[in-house]
Amino acid sequence: MADGPERATERALEIAAATHPDLDLTEIDPGIGRELVPLARLPEPAPPEARRSDVDQWGRSEHFRALTRRAFDPIYKHWFRVEWEGFEHLPEEGGALLVANHAGAIPPDAPSIMHGIEKDLGRPVYGLAEHLFRTLPVVGTLWSRSGGVTAHPDNAYRLLHDEERLVLVFPEGTKGTGKLYTDRYRLRRFGRGGFVDIAMRAGVPVIPIAVMGAEETMPILFKSPRLAKMLNIPYFPVTANMLAFGPAGLVAYLPAKFRIRVLPPVYFDVAPNQERYSRSRVMEESERIRRMVQDALYDMLRKRRSVWFG
Amino acid sequence: MRALVTGLSTYWGGRVAQALEQRPDVEVVVGVDTHDPRTPLERTEFVRTDSSHSILARIVRATQVDTIVHTHLVVDSTRATSRTLHEINVIGTMNLLAAAGAPSSPVRKVVLKSSGLVYGANKADPYFFREDMARTGPANTPVERSLLEVEGFVRDFADDNPHVDVSLLRFANVLGVDIDTPFTAALRRPVVPEILGFDPRLQFVHEDDVVDALMYSINNDIPGVYNVGADGNLPWSEVCAIVGKRRFALPPAFTNLAAEPARLLRLWDLPPEAMQLLRFGRTIDNTRYKHAGFRYSYTTATTIEAFAQALRLAGTIGDSSPSYRYQREVEDFFRHSPAVIRSPE
């Protein structure tokens, strides 16, 4: 073993002498190869990446998303008959924060918006939602595979700023989906305006979206705060669907006609990546965007002749 | 450089000492631990101490070391009771930092091996933890609490001693055939646990990258807190698939209780903090250390693949690592006997 490198060097010198007779090889020390042998064990080269699934680092699987799109497409087309207005306001590139109103006990607005944009604009949408999803077995995994991401400010920032994605957020959160049918189309508070803060930080516009129809797909008649507390969920609804179809009402939506109106993008004239932004400015912008969506909804409702046919 | 390595008998301490010995500019390597070293070492001087490093101040004064590498933080709570955990992590680090920060102390660099456990794994977590983010849930396990306490000491120490470069490295879960963690142990079994309905994103780091990362902080002056985890993350189901193991689903409720029989049968010993990982997963953002110049040899996927390949090899030819037994007389003879001709140059 010890004379291995020396023998190799000698052999190399012999070959060199035979092939290049003009070279002077007498100066070369035959022990020169010794230093090339590392003392520690040789590091093994990393094997190639052999993935068994296509789940990305956000937990999404394109394969699974294609499946859900295929399953949802008939519902989108024939059940909700989604129609878009102002689709041209959606950017073909760059990050943007889509902000929409939220309704329906188990809200169908998120998949409808995501499906429509992915189908017609060809850009993936990342839907931010309550971290409640992450705690649900099976449902949470499927939600994540299909493109759901926990609504954490840093997640949103990464998607908007670093990856320049379209990110969909419902600032009303469960206050929007958990409201009674009698309060329909009256927007709740837009959180604490966190979404404005993130858009400013990431340097992207907010695109307000008004969704009409989701309220009537699964109207909440009563709520049971006690059951909600027991099950540790934000609200326990008794929906019209449940009364009509029994347990099947948990998944059976009423066929309300969907209209989705995309409003012109709102740009904030501030430098991105600031340590913090003026609270009052953030609240002001948040309220202005809420007002825009609310006004658009009133306008759309004025024009709506029938809940079921639009 | 004169270096002191704590936890010499642990896998990490041994490998760091080996790497330090290779460097010609390292004059002295002193290693301390409670047990005999388990790796063959050329010139490292081994001193047996108690688990809380109470004689460290004397060793530092006597040896005039300028660099301390603290690899002896227990991050695997199956290895120690919460009492010894506290003793080793909290008291040990306290004594170590006291020794390093003593007046006229020669120490100019401290490198610590902490863990991503300080971030926890909770439902409200960001998908990628950066170094400046706090955990979102309370630290419920002794190991997490002790590591948080240790990091607090380290922050104070760095503030009080601006002339000392303090690098704190937080590692993702380590995979490698040579290292025993709850995850490597579980992945060696024919069946591997999962929590029914959960398939979290998990990140790993290769054992060689861990040693390289520690050496990188020793070799460069880059004080600060750094996450060290390989690029990317994989769902647990895929990790098991690559390693070629079947999964056994534990119920999503009362999970720790349900895992108890397996624990008693010594099938898997996954502590509560590992169970949290199987539920929510964790990924740490490694960009800060990359910006500091560190390069990984493995991604998370290749780390798992390398582990799977090494397991297959070990399954065929058996455990290939030669066993080494430390014998003080032999080691002393080679280091100090006048009969031995040292340093040929």
C-alpha cells in the first residue's frame, strides 16, 4: 500500500519518457505522488437526487393538483358557472397579493378563484389559510398538496417577494365564513391590515377581488358556540344544506351562480423591505381596499336578477 | 491555533478533533469528555471531566487555548434523563462560557453546536425558519427548554465579550449511518412510524456537512447564529420510500400514548419533540450560512439517498466501521514517550 503511489509515479515517468523523449525527467522525485494520497477517508460523492414524489418545498404536488383540477373543473363550469369580470387586471408576471371576500360555511370561493386563474392565466396561485388546516389529519395533507399554505407573514413574503407568485388571501378569515346568512355580503373587518403590510414589504400590488355567489352556496342558519368550543374549531355551523340533505350537506353546495370581479391593482407608493410601516397608513389602506370590495359587491348585487341564474 | 473540543467521545467531538488534527496550523487539540474517546486520534490530548465541565476553567488557563468547540450539547433526549440533560447542556455550557470569559482568558473563538429543536414544531410555524424568528409555541420538552436556556447564555456571553467570535450553529436533523439519532434509529427498523393523516415536510443534513459546517466556523471569522440544514425538504412518506421502509400509522390523537408499546419493545424511541416533527415538520432557512460562504455537499434528497445506500451496504456486509478502544497507556506512549520519533520534518 505504502509504495503504491511511488510505483504509480515511476510508471508515469516511464511512460512520459517513452512518449516525450525531449522532456528532462531526472529532476522529478519519484516520491512526489505520496502527497496526493489523503490521510482521512475519501469523501463519497453525493448521489443524484432520486425523488419519489413531486412534492415541492411548500408541500404542493403538481400531480395531485392536476387531479383536483380535473375533479373540480365540472363543478366550476356546470355547478357554479363561474364568470369573471376584469380578468385583465391580473398580472401575467411578478408577484401580486389577491385579496377577496370570504363566504360559505366551508368556503368554495378559494378553489374557484384559484382554479379560474390557473386555468385561464396559466399561473399557479398559492392560497393562504388559517393554520387550523395544518392540524387536521388527512384534510390538512390534501389541502397542502393541493396548494394551501399557512397564513404566516413570512410565508406570504417569501412567495410574493422571493418567488414572485400570485398569493390569495382572505383578510376576513373565519369571521367572513362564519357569519350568518342574514349578514351576507356585509364584509367583516379586514383583520389588522397585515396583508397591506406584507404587500408593502414585498413591494407588490394588492389586487382586490369581489366574489358573488359563495354566500348562497352554503348559508349558515345557526351557530353553536358550545360545540365549536368542544371541537376546538372556529365555529360550528348549522347550514341550510345540512337541513336539506342531512350529513351530505357538509359537502353538497347549493348551485348559486358565481360572479368574480377583479378590481384594478392597488399600488402603495412606499419602499419595500422596511423595518416597519406606519400603522395608520396600513389601516387606512386596508380599510380603503375593504371599501372597494364592498362597493363592488353592492354594485354586482344591484345587477343580479337571480341567485341561481345570475 | 490551540483548540479545545468538548464532547470528544461523541461522534461530533471525535470527528471535529480528527479534522483539527489534519490542520498543520493547529498546534494543540485538547478534548474533554466523561467517557473514553471512541475515535482513533493522532495527537489530541484527552482529559476526562465531569459532565458539567467544572474543571474547564483550569484547563483553559493551563493550555491557553484560543478556540473552543462545544459539540457536547445533548439534542437527543432519549440519551439522557432530564436531570443529566440539564447538567450537561445548561450547567456545562455555563461553566464553559465562564471559563472562556474569565479575565485574561486567551479564548478568542467559541463555536457551539445547537439544534433546530429551539424552533419547535407547531401549527402556527412559518414554513422556513430564519435565525431571527422565535418559536411559535411554548417549549414543552426538557431538551428544548435546556437548549433555549443555553442559547440565552450564549447571547449574553457574545454581548459581554465582543472580542470573542461566537458562532452558534443550529442543525437540522442529521442523517448518516455512523450517527445514532431517534430518526436514524427509527429508519433502521423494518417499519417506521407515522401519524395517521399527517405527512410533514422534513429537512435533514448529512453528517459530513455537519462536520464541514463546524469546521467552516472554526476556520473563518464569522460570528453569529446560523441555521445549518440541507437544501429542500421532503415529505416523511417519501423519506420512508427512499429508505425503503413500510410505515405504521399511529393515531392522530393520543399519539405519544399509542407509541408507548413500541417504545417499551424498543422498536422506536421517538421522544415527544420528534413526534411533533412527524406531525408538523420543520424546515430551517440555510441562506445566511450560505451567504457566509459555506457550501453544502448534499441536499436533503441526496442526504436521504446516501443514507439509504449506506444502509443497504451495511445490510449486506455488516457494520464495516472498525471498532476502536481507547487505552490510555498506549495513547500516552505515542504522544509523550521519548522513544517515539515525532514530526519527521
